[in-house]
Amino acid sequence: MSFNAKQETERVVEFIRDYYKKNNLKGAILGISGGKDSGVVAGLMVRALGKENVLGVWMPCHSKEEDKADARLVSDHFGFELIDYDLTSVYDTFKANLAPIGTFDETI
């Protein structure tokens, strides 16, 4: 059994298109980290739905500037809009409120 990347990509794109059409969905909102996983998903969604129907959301939380630059590279490459929604203050609030009762795990 061999793997044909082009055929598999087209199969996934058609699956997405069919799913969106069958469920009367108009577009997609994606969390864009700038990493490989979100980049692949963004590419598939843009190919299936069109760049005008994909919105990327960069959700930093004590993140590095290079990660934001990577997210911007992904959105620029595929041509979809990218917005920022900073989660740092939400995270810090949860951490501050949960730490005194011993339910916050720093490894998260």
C-alpha cells in the first residue's frame, strides 16, 4: 500500500467542502499558533472554503514574538485575515485565583 499525498489532500479538501455544504456552514475560525499543525489545517481550510471564508485567531499567552511572526507568516501565505485575542490576562487571573487553593498546576 502506498501513500499519495496529492490524492489524500484532495480527499480531505472534498470532505471539508461536503461537510460544510451538507451542514450549511459558511466559514471557519481557526486558532493559529504559527506551528505546523495549525498551518496544515489553515491550508486545507483555505483550499476547501476559500481564503475569504477563513478567519485566523492568534491567542497569545505569555508567548514569544517569534510565534506571532510565524502565525502572521501562515495567514499571509494563505491570504486569510488574522486577529489577535490575547489570553494572558485570563490565564493570569485563573492562576492567581486557583493557586491559593492548591488546584493550579504550573506544568499546564
